[in-house]
Amino acid sequence: MQSRWDIGRPEKPTINSETEQLKTELLTLNMGPQHPATHGVLRIEIKTDSEIVAHAIPHVGYLHRCMEKHSENLDYRGVIPFVDRLDYLAAMSMEWTYVAAVEKMLGTEVPRRAELLRIMCAELQRIASHLVAFGTYIIDLGPQTVFLYAFDMREKILRMFEEVSGARMLYNYIWIGGVWNDWTDEQLKNVEDFCDQMEVEAKKYYELNSSNKIFINRTANVGIMSTKDCFDFGATGPVLRGSGYAWDLRKVKPYSLYEEFDFDVCVGTGEIGQVGDCYNRYIVRMNEVLESIKIIRQVLKKLEPGPIMAKVPKIIKLPKGEVYMRHECPRGELGVHLVSDGGKTPYRLKIKSPCFTHISMLPRVAPGQMIADFVATVGSTDIVLGEVDR
Amino acid sequence: MSTQTGSVRDYFSALFDGITSTARALYITFKYVWSVKPVSIEYPEVREVLPERARMRLFNDVLNCISCTQCAMACPVDCIYIAFEKLPEGAEIKKTSNGQAIRLKLTQFTIDTALCCYCGLCTTVCPTECLTHSHDYEFSQYTIDTMKYDYLAPDVMAWRDRIVKS
């Protein structure tokens, strides 16, 4: 190998002869919470050249709970609590995807009120999930205050869900054929009040964080995932939309009653920074909160009294066959592949997780980044390890 | 990528932007010092009132249980253990509070609370509504064995007066 001193220099300076003989090698660094008692156990093995990441290898599987195999021994209703625990920050969306898959095979007609309530729950859950993404992302980057603002608002959503379903995070609220409990008028009034508050808060978040010069410098032009990268890996959700591609299943292939609703698909515009960087992914999430509020307001107008549960046999037996159902969850497209052999339990339940796709994109964007920028990139993909490992 | 090459003017304008935008954010934060009431609850002196449907520790009112084992079958984690036997000949058939006849003698009703996932599926299938989620959430223990509650034990049965509503 040619030494760098050979270029245009007749003699090597004697003072540097020692330095040349020094060996340099990559330093291995383990990143992430790795203790088994913490939730969201992620280990990323990074090889660093001084402060620059040479490559990063995510090691997944610390939170593997054998959920897919275990659900083969459960009846169709019993799987719902397990599906909750996939993405524990957006349990409503997870439940809904699974339940929709079962209903599609069963051929159940869900009452209109139940379907509207499901949309409302899923959108409230989207806000709650994005607030966690927002709060924890900022805490990854340094400031601590914003986290408390985000969790204050999230707590209000969790309280509403607790009042109606009985649990704060793992609801088991969306059932096969409808929803468990009905919302009273008082509870729906709370939702309306929350929407008003959230709009005020969203402006506050912009002042607090999104417009902050230091935050913009930390995130803009960092961790760029191009549209081609996203297509290659199969990224969905805010990561794909942050890369400037308007793909939202609610708009592109509307499921449930989403056709009736008027909302926009938020796309990273590159106004600040560059399309596909951390800031654009972040701002897509913040804008989606406002779009969700729009949908919730429309749901509240459309709600009419009616049944919330369809007639479903007491022991559910699905006909032979298979179904693939995908929904737009806060973190991307969740796919449920359900195979039935005609029995009381699923023959196979395969979950396609969006977070697994996003975590596998990290080795692609990591090389050449500073370590601090890599932290910002990991945070901006908003991964939940419960869903990655299943 | 935070290093930006530029003129001295750019450097100072970025510095100025950084200070003003942070000051704007701090202004919002400082407003909370006086105008917003604290939201923390001084647990355990002050307790939050739980919503009516809150799902906390399970409680079985064994006097109303008809040993149908539907709860054990619905349970996705199999944490309910039930044993029963036939009533002796000529024994008096009691009735539950909603008028169902108790034709079997319950000999064991144990729930492993450490295993329970609080999903609420068992309470929805209960025909006599004797198995309910109570509002009891303070039951941490030192060893995992003590998390198994036998609802036929007299001391556990005594909770009924405290827990069961109506």
C-alpha cells in the first residue's frame, strides 16, 4: 500500500515515521439498552473509525416471545391479547389488523357504529404513538422538557381508552365482529375537547422544538434514506412518506370506511433539510397528528346510535383458506397473513412488521455517519422492538 | 453533518437563530412555572380514582360460581385452575344470585396472578358474573409462589366485603 507521504514528497519527515507504523483498527461499540429487564431491548453493534461509523449491525431477537407459534394453540379470540403486545404503543391498530383479517375470512358485516369507533380509536392511537415517537426522539437528542409535554397529552388519550376499555395500553378492545364497549356521549365529548387541546399543543410543539435551530441542525441532512432505498427494503409509513413518496394505505387502497373521510397524506417536502432525512421523517409525524385530528372530528360528526357488535358464533371456526390483511399503522404497514385449516385455532399466523424493515435499513444509512448522527437516525425511524422480535 | 462551511456572517446568524429559537421555547416553558397547576399525585397519600371499567386483580366470588370452567377455557395464558366434584346424593342444590342452580361442588379455584395478562376475556364469558376485575392494584409480593390466590381460602373470601360492588 502506498503511503500518503509518498505523494509529492521526496523524503519522509522523520518525526512521523513512528506514527506511520502505528496500527489503526476499527473499534467495536455496542449500542442500545441491552439489559433483559428493560423493555425495547435493541443491540446495535457498530464498528467505528474514531467518531465515524464504518458499519452498523442490528442484532434483533432479544424480545422474541414466540408469538406467532404460540397463537397456533389459541382460539381466535385468545390471540387478540397477544397481538396487542406486538406494538405496545399502538395496540389498537394491531388489534384491528388482526381482527379485520379474521372478519374477512368469516364474512362478518361489522355494524357502522363499530367501524366508526374503530377508526376513531385507531386515529387516537396514532396520535398517542406519534407523541411517544416525538417525545422519546427529542430525549435521544438531548433536551428533556419536550418529552413531558408529549406524555402529558398522551396520558389524556390513555385515560380515555382506560375509561372505555379498562386498560391503559393493552386494550383487548376491538373484538371480532365489533368493539367491546360503547362510548358514552360524555366520553365522546372528552374526545372533542381533546382535539381542541391537541391543536393548541401542536402549535406549541412547533415553537418548542420543530422550529428550534439547534434541533434542525442536529437532524436536517442527516440519515438520508432515498426513495429507492425505501423501495429496495420495503419501507412503509412515515419513513417512506418522509422520503417524499405519497403512499398511505388509507388513501391508496382505502379499507374500512376511510373512503368517506377527507384528509391529506403528509409527505416530506424538503423545505428544511433534504427529502428523506431525519427532520422530514419527524415533520411527517407531526403533521400526521393534525390529519388524525381532522379524521376524528369527522367521525364524531358521523356517529349515530346503533349496534356495536355483529352476530358472531360463540366458537369461531374459519373456513379453509388464507387471507392477507394490511393496515396503515402508526409505524407503517402491518401485514397479517392468516392461514386456516378449518379448525378452532389458526393454522399459521404470520406478522409482517414495518419496524423490522426499518431496522434493517440502518446498515444502509449508517456508514460514514458520526455516532451522534447515527443516534438521531435510529430515533427517527421510530422502532418498537416488541414488533421487531414478536 | 452539523459543520457548515460558510462566511462569518452565516456563522453569527446561525448563532443568533439558535439563541432566539431556544429563548422562544424557554418562554413557553417558563409560563408553566406559574400558570399551570402541578399534575403529580402524592401517592400513596392521595390515590387516583380509577375508571369503572379498569381491569385490575381478578376476584372470584366462589359462592356464585357454578364450576362451568368457561373462564379457564377462554384464558389465553391458562392461569385459572379449577377443580370440582359431584355433589353428594340428596344434597341441597343452592342457587346463585341470578338464579342459576349450582350442581357441582367447587373444590379448587386458583388464579396465578403472576401469569394473568389482564385481558378480561374470562370475565366476559362468565355466565353468573362472579368472576370480575376488582379495583385492587397493590398486591406485589416477594416470591412468585405467593401470587397464586386460592379463592376458596377464608382469608381471600373475606375480600369480598371489601371488593365486590353492589
